Amino acid sequence: MTEVLSQDEIDQLLTAISSGDIETEDVSAQSESSNRKIKIYDFKRPDKFSKEQIRTVSIMHETFARLTTTSLSAQLRSLVQVHVASVDQLTYEEFIRSIPNPTTMAVINMDPLKGSAILEIDPAITFSVIDRLFGGKGEGTKVTRELTDIEGSVMEGIIVRILGNMREAWSQVIDLRPRLGTIETNPQFAQIVPPTEMVVLVTLETKVGEVEGMMNFCIPYLTIEPIISKLSAQYWYSSVRRGTTTENLNILRERLSTIEVDMVAEIGRMNLTMREVLSVQAGDIIRLSSVRISDPMSLNVGNQTKFLCKPGQVGKKLAVQIVRQLGDNDVEEFEELAAEIDE
């Protein structure tokens, strides 16, 4: 609405301009500033996450989505697709109102962060996963109902597997150790923060076979506040670069050195038909591929032949003595020789 000046105000303004106290440019600037657009700010719903922090959360959960796609596809033996649809900030009350009742809501303990988070899985996805694990085709159900005790136990295993992917996706920011607390079906029973508390909501579009639905990961601001400064592109990419340092490589080597692998000493091989295997009885003699008893045996690490060895005994225990380490070319020659003997 245009403000009308009185005659006295007009005279004072003209006097100030003629005396040089006010420049005409200042008057035009004041009029332009009065026409600036005002951004409405709701103090009941403050924006606590910057655009950069929202973008970093999205990048983290894109990694989480890829890992979940792989793990669920392997477990369900079906095509699973998971990707980030959106990352928004809203109040916890708005989140609770936006999800169906009943649904599958997992309360996640976000150790070492304080507080909890919510992983909500659409009922269509839940029942499709259950149907697939129970031997079905992975078809969803149109009936809205709560989970039975058996179905709840099955979903606990699925959620625990998903939480392992979450820990890896957050590893660049914090050594997160998420743990499954409880599973609720009524959203009103999962009040982890006050209704007006701000949360960041990661919405994941999920497809299991032909069934489509959503997974929502809700993280309260109070939970994520201690690491909010780390949710920046600068920290994210610097932490990625730190992952290639010599110190971290040594840590990886140290951890790998404690992993147990199977070592198998192979005396020989023999191709038999299934009929012959079923007819084998005690006292039967099976001719193996070794040419002579004195020939060395192969010592396999996992599924690869790495050494040649000879059988022996240490005390009262059977043992093998490594006589040679095989290189890549040696392994190929050994396998070719074994194939020729088999023939």
C-alpha cells in the first residue's frame, strides 16, 4: 500500500535535498529497499540443516542405498532396487502423520550418538519381503494388518542386515554402531522426540520384484547435532582422501591378517559319476590323479592353489611340509597337469 506524505513532510524532504543533507540516490534506494521481497520465517519450524548438510546426508545415503540393493538382492534372490528419492527437514509430528498405520517402524539406537532414529518400511515392501523369504514370489498384500510374531522375527533379521549397511555408509563421518531397539506397528507409540522437534527425513524408493514402496529413515536434530559440523562437502571429501593414507593402509593390513581362511591339502582328484558315488562302499579303492606316492600334494588357500607340500606327522597329529611356493605361472601349469592326469 502506497504511503501518502503530508505537505509538511514534503517541504522537509525538499529542504533536505536542496541543502544536500539527502541525496536523490538515497531516496531512490530507500524506495527500492521498501519494495524488497520479505522471506517468511516460521520460528515454530526453524531450518536447522543447511543445503550443504542436506546434500551431504543425501550422498551418504546414496551409498547406503547401493549397499542395501546388493545385500537384499542376495538375501531375497530377487531383483531389489533402492535409491534416494528425497532428503527433507520437517517436524517429527509431520513425519508421524505422513506414514500409514499400521506399518513397520524400527527404533534404532544410534550409538555412540545420543538418542534414537526411526527406520520405517512401507507395509507393501514388508509383506513382499516376508512372502519372498517364506518361499513365495514376493507378492505384496492389500490387506492392512499388524505383523505376527514369526513375521516380526523375520523382519528383525532384515533390519539388522540393513543396519550393517548403514554403519558402512556413515563410516566417513563417524564410527556409527546402530542397534535395533524395538519394532512398533503404531506410529503413535514411537515418540522418540517431542512432536515439534526438527528431524531430517531420508526417503528411499524401494522396489522388490514388481512391488514398489518407500523406506523412510528419520533422524532427529538432537541426535545428529554433535556431528553436524562434519556434514559438509569439505569434511566429506577430506575424509575420503584420508582413507588412502599409509596409516589407514597399515590398519587394513593388520585387520586382514587376523582373518581366518581355510587351507586344504589335496591328495588327488578323481572324476566320478553320481551313480558311481552312490555305489561306493567300505573297502572300495579309488584311484586318484597322483602319478606316484612320492609326488607332492597341492596346498590350497581358499579356492586357489598356492603351495606344494608333502604329508607327514608332528607328534600325534597329521601335518604337511611346504616344499615350494607356486607363482601364477606355476599354478596354471599345475592345474593343466592335474587336468591331463584326470583325463
